[in-house]
Amino acid sequence: MLLNFTKIYFPVAPEIRQIDDGNQIAYVRTEVVITPNVPYTLQEYCIDLVKKIVLPQNIHQLHLPQTIIREISA
């Protein structure tokens, strides 16, 4: 569900059913899972954060795998 980025989910009205002798009413509901839409993956966010806190000349001193250090350096 997004609001400022336009896409919005509007659920349908619950279905109404008569139970047993017709004196009781039940509302049938649909379960909806709402997940936030995030603009960045956790990895992208972490790489951006490391770039902000660590000076470029000190990135190679981090205790991280070389593949990640190359990605941060790019």
C-alpha cells in the first residue's frame, strides 16, 4: 500500500451471510497483508551508510569480504 506514490488498496465490503434460522448475521472478512514498499534494499542502505561514515582511503581496512569492499568502493 502506497499513499504518496499513488498505489492504494481498497478492500471490498465484507460479505454478509445469514446463519442457521436466519436470525443471526455473520460478516465474512478477507485477511489482507499490507507490506511497506521500501525504496532500497538493506544491503544498499548499509553500503550507503558505510560510504558516509568511512573515509574512502580507509575502506580497505574494514573487516569485510573483498567483494563487499569492492562494491563499497565503486
